[in-house]
Amino acid sequence: MKQMNWNELPHAGSILKAGNANEYKTGSWRSLKPRWIEENCIQCLFCWIYCPDSAVSVKDEKMTGFDYDHCKGCGVCAMECPGKKGNKAIVMEEEGK
Amino acid sequence: MGATTTKIVAVTGNQAVAEALRQLNPDVMPAYPITPSTGIMESFTKFVSDGKVDTETILVESEHSAMSACIGASAAGGRVATATSAQGLALMWEMLHIASGYRLPILMALVNRALSAPLNIHGDHSDGMGMRDCSWIQLFSENAQEAYDNTIMAYRIAEHKDVRLPIAVNMDGFIISHSIESMTFIPDAEVKKFVGDYIAIDPLLDIDHPKSIGALVLPDYYMEHKRAQHEAMLNAKKVISDVSAEFARLFGRTYDLFESYRLEDAEVVLVALNSAAGTIKDEVDRYREKGVKAGLLKPRVFRPFPYEEVGAALKNAKAVCVMDRADSYGGYGPLFMEIASAVQPHRGPVLFNKVYGLGGRDLMPLDVDQLIDETIEVAKTGKAKMIKEYITVRN
């Protein structure tokens, strides 16, 4: 993203485009990465509800994976995941592993 | 020159400013009363109760909340005003920076009063000087007429598209706010025409265009924001001159960035803000009659400070006594520091600094005479005995 000069900023530095946080990639902040284990997933969508960064991808009301461009690796999804019969559907793994 | 502005009235400074605010008819006026500015809100809330204005007043629980409400209302897209003094302004301090950083043209009537401690309710400039670095435009007013006129001009300056910064109109607590003077009001219709409608830039209540203000800005953009703010303050100087010239053309009273009183050929010059200038003018006249080339420079605009113009006006003087009604403890008085910066590029006069009038202590004509005598002496010897000194203090 090209950075603006001081005289190119919108008035008062206001953010005039709704939802433009999507353009700001925060995935590189991550040290732990969530991994989805589909066979343990009951599609309760708790991960989607709890994710503070809208980084859980959902299609046709089904969890389909993670948006790693924005996931900061906070681990809330893994914490909340009830899994199936005691087996988590989301686990946190170290980046680069 | 407007011929319709002839009605002379006798009012206090507070009433004069309240009348200006009635004519400006802001959308929202959040305030928390504090002496000596209370009279402004007292008069103004009466206008509201009597249906003379469309303003929504918000009586909040503190000045911090007052300025917060100003910011909210202004960001929403309203024309907003408030009034305060001393500790009230001090409590607003955090929010003053938010108002200017959001570039909201909020109008504040600041009735200057000494900051505690010791607790004191009378006039000095310690409150106004405390907001020096808050990126508010600061206008100072010698008397009720100037406070009224500055208030009438304030929105035109603050709301100019090249400026969009908040503005504070200062006048001396009690000396002006509570003293009755004769002055002239401009007819309502002419004020309305002069000030015009307010068109907010990117207001939050424009719900078809959702937006965010006040987002987190990290080192990659913070300086660009501040650079833009600096530019707005630089632009304000020309806008103030232009608006003042238009005001003079329409209403016949002339203002500029500062007032030069018998300054053209002056060799000994006093510099002072606000009401003290009235006393000094009388004494300058008396010394002129005795053949002394005395003069006064009275800054009207303290932020943005007109360094080049003040420097040019003072460069031919021999000695300049800068009078501060506030102190920067451990430094020179705040006005002195500005005058020294303004004169610095020139091989200018000898400067010295007197701190006077703190906590409402009177400045009598005899005190001014002593200052002029000392300035004459400094002009003769080319040397000031003490750069900074408190006057009218018991030794």
C-alpha cells in the first residue's frame, strides 16, 4: 500500500471508506497459528463468533478455514472450540513449524 | 462601513460575549459553569429558556465532559461553543488536544483567571498560556467590545476550509468580564449574514457515508497528521487578517494580528495582552505629551503567533518591556519568549521581561509609568539590569 504524504491525508485523518481495515494485513503479527482439524469440527461456529478479527472463513454457514492474512494468532478460537468427543477441531501450532 | 451599527449599550464583558453567542446561535453548547465565566452561561441559558436561540445546552458534570461533549457534537456536524476559566480549562486539557487533532472548529469563550494553588478567582493569563501548545487559535481582547467582535469573527476563522481548528477568545476575568462598559452590538441580521451557515467536513451524522474518526495512528502516519495540523495553523494567520479586514469594512472596527499603538516611530515600547493595554495607552499618551517616543504593541493573536510581523514592528525600537500576566516558572514569561523569538532575526531592541498582575493584582497607571521610565533608561544605556523581574510585589 503506497503511503500518503501529509497533504494527501483526508481532512483530520478521518477514515472515509467503511471496512477498509480489510486492506491492512496483520497476519505477520502471529507467532502461533490455528490449524483446523475438519474431522473434529461440529460446525458450531463458536470460533467465528469469538474471533476478534473476523479471521474465521465461513461459506454457506459452514466453517471453511482461516484468513491467515488477518489472523493474529490470539488462540481464542482454539480455547472456545468444543471439538468432538474431547478432540479439539482447532489447535494452535508454532509458526514456521 | 456599516452605518447600522450605532446602538450603544452598557454591558459587562460576559454579557457582551453571551450576546455574541446568541447571535451566532450555535447548535450545541455544553458547559460547566466556573467563575468568572459563569455569567456567560447564565445569560446564554436564559436565551435558551426564552426561545431566543435554537441551541441545545448540555449541562455536564465536569469541564472534561464539557469539552468531550463539544467534540462529540462538533464531530457529528454541529456548530459548537463553550465557556470556561482557569481550573475548568485545566480539566479540559486532555480533550483540547483531541478537539484540535480532530480539526473541529469549536468556539471557546475563555475568561482568563489565575490557576490554583493558592486558590484565586481573579484574572491573570495562566489558564490561557497553559493551552498554548494545544493547537487552538488564541485571540486576546482588551475590552468587552473586542471580546464581542472577536467572538463574532471566531467561527469565520475556525471554520475556514484551510484552517478547521478550534478557537479560544480570551478576555480578562472580572476586570472585563464583570465591569460594565459602553459598547456597540451589531444587528442580528448582519451577524447572521457575516457568519453564514456552517458546512461540516465529513460529519459523523452523515449516515449515508459511514466513517471513522480518531483511529489509532502509529509512527508511520502520526507525523503526517501533525504536519497537516501545523499547516492549518500557518494558514490561520492569513485567514484572521482577511476576516478582520472584511469585518472592518462592514462594521467599521479595525483589527489585525496585533494592535500598534503609537508604535510607528516609538523608541521605548511596552508589550502587553488584554486589559492592561488600556491603562498603558493612557500612559503612552502622557509620555508622548512629554516628548518621549513611547508606544505599545498589543498582540491580539497569540496562536498562530505573528513572528515576522511583530519582529518588523519592533526592530527599530531601542528598548522593549514585555509584560507577562503569567509565568513559566524557571523560564521567562510566555509572552516574552514569543517576542524574543520574533525580534531575534533583527539587530533589534534590548528586551526585558516584567511579570505583573498575577491573581488579579491591579496594574495602576503609576506602575506603568515606572515601567516606561525603566524602558527609557534601558534604551539610554543599552542594557537591562534584570532580564526578568516581578513587579508590584512586596519586597
